[in-house]
Amino acid sequence: MLIDKKTNRILNTVAAALILGFIVWADAAFSSFSLRIFNLCGIYIILALSLNLVNGFTGLFSLGHAGFMAVGAYVSALLTMSPAQKEMNFFMAPIIPILANVELPFVPALIIAGLTAALLGFLIGTPVLRLRDDYLAIATLGFSEIIRVVLTNLQPVTNGALGLKGLPKYSTTPMIWALAILSVVFMLALINSAFGRACKAIRDNEIAAQAMGIRVARVKILSFTISSFIAGVGGALLGHLMSTIDPKMFTFSLTYNIVLIVVLGGNGSISGSVIAALVVTVGMEALRFLDSSLNFIFFRTPALPGLRMVVFSALLLAVIIFRQQGLMGKKEFSWNLILDSKPGKKIAAALKARSARGGPRA
């Protein structure tokens, strides 16, 4: 059963209104803890989309996302903190004079943070993207660790291992979710453009894409740079949500969480990244009770820190075994996709039968 364009527009408008209404309601009704988890979902949507552009749509295998997030977080923090806050943070070694008195509004600082991460992504991607598969993954992971080590040892700029505390809490619910929705719209437009089709061609067959006249190296570098920009913005939002950052936040485990979301949702699916970001972020918190002592009727177990990750990993492993392409595969959400499913077909048949019974009689 196919939905016409007018009906599709109406359904999309209603869905968008419901989503915006839920965001406004959540901002007012959720507790501080629930609201933080809700906002983390929005940030992880942004980060998953940025990594999916490289790993899912362009067919590269990058593990350096945490490094670009760290750059975005530190740049935004240093540009938005007041001189008094910087003076309190840099008590071991004074901050360099050029940054001591700089204080910008959040939006310009966010853009500069993204552009700085994009510039670093361009500089790293130009030589590294000549590699493929596992070699590319190892190289990007190595650069991510280099960035973290540099941030740890660059005391006059980043405050070293002490990190930066007291960041302004500019990552509000409207700001985070506005950028998350903007990221989804941008990715949809990008993937459906000529550039997006070139990315998919490279993913499917790089040699054939090059034979068709696609500048493979140029497309790869541009894809990596755009992904780095979005990752920098996501890192800045994360820093201002937590109000404190340090180099230990941006280890490989953070990249692993984002890769997990992309793989679970489906490589090459924007809808899958959105759904998986919600499932993984909420699921990680919902299973947190497993780390503490469990009281059964006849016995009580001791606290087992890390059991939550074991159970969560087992659930994800089951999903990957029985559905290797992820939740959405390479498909995108559409109303026709819902109607083509078994529950959708049953609902459509029931509505059709009801309409036939209630129609005009001879």
C-alpha cells in the first residue's frame, strides 16, 4: 500500500509536531537526571550521524572520533569561559595570554569549535585516508590517542590532566535537540545530493566509482572533514552539558560507544542511528541497577560493578547474530515501510475492510 505525497506530508507534519511537543514537555516535566539522559540521547544522535557519514555512507572505518570531540569540547570551553573562571582553573600554570581574556557567546564558539575539529580532520585525513580497512582504523585510533596525549601535556592551554571545570551550562534541551534535528535534516539533504551518491558509490565499489569519474580521494577527505566538524560540535555540546572536561573523558571507550550505535542501528541508515542512539543511551542507564547488590527472594548477590556492561553486550551480541545488518540495515524510516511490514499490512487490511462495510450500499 503506497501513501500519496499529500498524505505523506500530513503524516510528517503531525509527527514533527508531536516530537517538538514532547521535547518541550520533557524540558518542563522531566527530573534533572532524566533530562540529562534525554539530552545525552540528542548528543549521541549528532555523534552517531557524524560517524555514520564516514563509516556507513562512505565505507571507511574510522576510530578517531573521540579525538575530534575532545578538540571541539576544549575549543568551545576556552572560548566561552570567563577570565575569572580561567584564572581559577589554571592555578598550576598560567594560561597563555592570548586566551586569558577571550570570552565569546556560545553559538560563535560552537561554530569555531566545529571548524577547528574540521581543520584537524582535513589535516589528518589527507595522508591517512590513503589507507584502507584495518590499517585506516588503526591510524585514526592512533591519531585520536595522540590528540588526547597532547591535551594532557599542553598545560598552559588545556590545564593538562586537571581539565577544565565550571563550564557554562549552555547545552540546554532546546539547543541540543535543535542541533540534533538540524543534523538529521542536513544528513538527509547531504546523502540525497550528488555528493551523497558519490559517497555511496565509493562504499559499494571504489574502483568502479573512480572509473565513472568520481574523484575518490577528494570525496573521502570532504566526507571525513564534514564528519569531524559535526563531531567537534557534539563534543562541545557534551562538555557544556557535563560542565567539566578532562582528557580521560575522550578515550577509545567513547568512540566504541558511538561505533556501537552506528552498527546497531545499521551502517548507512540515518533512521537507524537515531533509533539506536535512543536505545543504547536509555538502555545503558536502565541496566545500571545490575552493578549494585541484587536482592532476590532467597538470596542476595554482592555488588558486581561491570555486570551492566556484560548484560548489555550480550543483548547487543544477540541482535548482531540474528540481525547482522542492524535494526534498520540501509533502509530509512518511511510510512510506506511501516505499512509494508506484517503489523502494518494487518492494520491496513482491517481499515480497508471496515471502510468497505461502512460504504454505500446498492
